[in-house]
Amino acid sequence: MSPEALHMTSIPDFLILPSDMKYFIKVVSLVEGQGQRKSICINPGTLAKGEGVGTFAELKYHGSADKMNACIIRSI
């Protein structure tokens, strides 16, 4: 994949990138111009592997980047 394909012109509030890695959710602080922005990066993993039925996330967002937090509630 070319680097141009990965270039993003703005910072998203949520970035969901599924992969074969173990699930995770993390608040990432990014510097843009003169200010700092936060983005929540979510890897839900795969929907189902082997015996389990998958991982689900519940997102509650109230539009305040300063008070942004994230956690995994439960893996089923």
C-alpha cells in the first residue's frame, strides 16, 4: 500500500481498524498545528475466533475531546 493511501487530511474522533491482533481501545493524543487533539483508536479484533462469539464495544460520546476516555467493558 502506498503512503499516499494512508494519508488522512483530518483527525477523526473515532478510528476503527479491525485486525487479527487482540482487541484494544486507546485514546491517542495528536498534535495538529498549534493545538492538541484526541482520537479514540479501536481494534475490535475479529468478530469470532474458534469457540468464542466475538468482542463488542459500546461507545458513549458526548462531543468533548477534553474528557475523552475509553475502556473495554466485556469480551464474550
